[in-house]
Amino acid sequence: MPAKITKYICSECGHVTTTKTGKCPSCNSWGTLEILPEVTPTNTKNISSHVKIINALDVKTPERISTGIEEFDRVLGGGLVPGSVILIGGQPGIGKSTLLLQAAGSVAKNYNRPVLYISGEESDAQVALRASRINTASENLYLYSGSELEDALSNLDNENFAFFVLDSVQAMTTGTDSGWPGNLTQVRAVAQKVIDTARAKKIPAVMIGHITKDGKIAGPMILEHMVDTVINFSGEGYSSYRMLRAVKNRYGNTDELGIFEMSEDGLKPVIDKSGLYWNREDSAVAGVAMTIALEGNTPLAAEIQTLSAKTIFPYPRRTARGIELNRFQLLTAVIDRRCKISTLNHDLYINVAGGLTLQDPSADLPACAAIASALKNVALKAGTCWLGEVGLAGEIRPVTRIDLRLKEAAKLGFETAVVSSREKIKFTGIKIIRVSHIDEALAGLLISEKN
Ligand code: TYD
Ligand code: MG
């Protein structure tokens, strides 16, 4: 009989090795190798009771519970699904506790059923103060402050709870596993217990998770696989706007984007999203072009700004923020070659206002328009938005969901949209200028005489 070999598995990435090292050779995490339990062969002859005919299964969609916050519900795919578990991650201070306390308060009030908020991070007084600040206190909103998970969850046995929140998965300990709160085994055990409880009691649960410097939820990556939905709550440090996005969702799509503003009394949904990024007066400045980008299913007006400055260096500088640098360089080359506008003696800087990052190829045309406008030092016609992908030959290609974008543009008061000549458009509420080549797009008529 061959000697038994002990294998080790990395709790972070799942890599299996036969040598126990301090650092995982695959993902370089420290102290994550654990003994891989041996799998005993099972009897495969009989069909197990877990095997069912799909057609015969009852597939009623469970009724969702509304969080009372429309933007949050939309990101979830229509509300909280009973028995499902959501993990929400975000930088410290971004507003995770505020958002969930608001949601917990409104569920308690609107459904007239108890809701449990488990806080392992803050004291009774701190949570109560926040609840009164955001005016969410309700007779049905219960708070458990402490870090013992079993003790906290046992409260759910008492009444017909509608929802519970765990703030945070890193702050709790479970008695069955050793170690400090927040270590890998603890975090995994805490999450598993929350999932088991939510499933057994058919109550939706949200776990708040801390994130690491590089934006991942701290703890084993497996956490994201265990839960049904992973949501990211983010925002730029200097701005009061916050974005809520699903990264994974078993009960909805991941295209939605919810936008909030952090105010004196909690998070307020931002309904007119495009207003955030569009400043009418600024649009008559040279080097500025407007576009309607898509963030998930949400159209957002974005302002692309470019600055050009004569350079004394043999290699002009190209600096980009909000648009990928390689793409910016490529578009600059297209303008140089196809429009005969020399870019060689100029440093060029491009920026997307409002901290937005544009990955959507529809930003090519507005970026080209902004670059050309900066180089010529003439402003683009005000009230115009630009939507198109630019190819290497200078051809303008159609973009996705043009009608949705044009509708949004019209709603915001744009009068004209410059689009690809190949675009198929149903919407009639805005003046359309069709162009097939970048040279044509940048021809005199679009440049205002003002500057
Ligand atoms: P918090 O929800 O505690 O963030 P997280 O749980 O993600 O760490 O929110 C923290 C910040 O939000 C804090 O700096 C204060 C601010 N805030 C407001 O501006 N208005 C409010 O009504 C509340 C409750 C918080
Ligand atoms: Mg918090």
C-alpha cells in the first residue's frame, strides 16, 4: 500500500500542494495553507436523494422584501430575496453601516415585522445616535451590540424576523472556531453560520465586509463564492456621491448602478444622475466634449476635458485620467494621421470630470472631439453630445443602446447628438448629425465661433 500523502489547500485561492509552506506558492498569501481533508469514495451506484428531475421542481419566485430604498432594491434585482445572503463591501467611512441601518429601519417600519441589526463594531449608543440622526428608529428595529455570533443569532428564534444585518463579518466570532475575529477561519465560519441561519429561517441577511487596500473584501476569497450576492459600495474620497453596484448576483443582473449622496441625515438617492456630471456653462470651453456613457444599464452624462500645451521635449507627454492611457494615445494618433491636426509638438492631458472611469468605447468620439478642440483652441458647439467608437482608419462606428442614451441626452437639454452614420435610431426627440469619418465629425460646423 503506498504511503499516505498529506495535502494542503490554500484557503484563499484553493491551490493544492504537498508541502506546507508559510506562503501560498500560487497567490502569495501568508498562513493560508490548511490540511486538505481526505475524500472518502462514495457509492455511486444508487441515485442519491439529491438528484431530481428539473421539470418537476417547484420554481415559484419568492416574494422579495423591499429595502424601502429604491436605488438599493434595483441593484439587488428588485429587493431582498428571503433566505438569501448579501455581502456588501466598501472602504471604511463610505457609509455601509448608514445604508444598512436605513434599510433595516425601513423594512421594520414598512413590513411591521422585527428586524435585527447586529453590530460587532459599535456600541449601543453609537448605533442609536446614528439611527436618530438618519431618523430611522422604529419600534421593530432591534439592535444587538457585541461580537458573539451564536448569542446574536439566537435572538432570531424568538419572533418572526423579516431581515437581519451583520456589521461586520470581520468583527464577529463564533464559539466553534478558534482565533481572533477577522482571521481567515473565523471569517469563513461566521459567514457559513449566517448563511445557514438565513437559509433555515428563510430570512434575507446582509453581511458587511471590510475591504483591503486593493479593493477586495478582506478575508478568504471563498466568501464571495459562498454568498448569493456581492455588492460593492464605493465613492471618490473628495466627493459626497456613493455608487452601489452588484459584482455578483444570483437573483438579478449585475448591470445596475445605484447612486447616493451622503448628506447630514443619511444617504439620499440621486434620481437625476446625469446632472452630477454636466455643467452647462463649462461646456463652451475649448477642449471639453460631452457624452452619454453607460454604467451598467444607467446612462450617465460625462464630461471629457483635454488640455494641450506646447512642449519643448522631443517626446510630448500624454497623461490620462478616467480613460485608459493606451486608448488616449491611439486616438491622438488617429487625429494626427486622419485629420491632419499635428499633435507632435503638444503635451496632451485628458480627464473625465467627476472621477468617472469610462470603459465604454462610445467615449472615443467625444475624446477625439475634445483633443481636436484643445489643439485648435476653439470650443465645441454647446448643447452637443458625442457618441461613437473610432476605428484606426478614422471611421465612426455605432454604439450600444443608442436610443437609451439619446433619450437621456434630450432629457438633460442637449439639442444635438453627433453619432455614426451607421446608427439605427428610433428616438426622434433630438437633432442628429450623422458622421462616417472623424475628419467629417470635426469639420467646421461643430466648432463654435465664440473663442
Ligand atoms: P458609516 O456608515 O459609519 O461608514 P462605514 O460603515 O462604511 O464605515 O458612515 C461614515 C461616514 O458617513 C462618517 O464619516 C460620517 C458620515 N455620515 C454623514 O455624513 N451623514 C450621516 O447621516 C451619517 C449617519 C454619516
Ligand atoms: Mg461601519
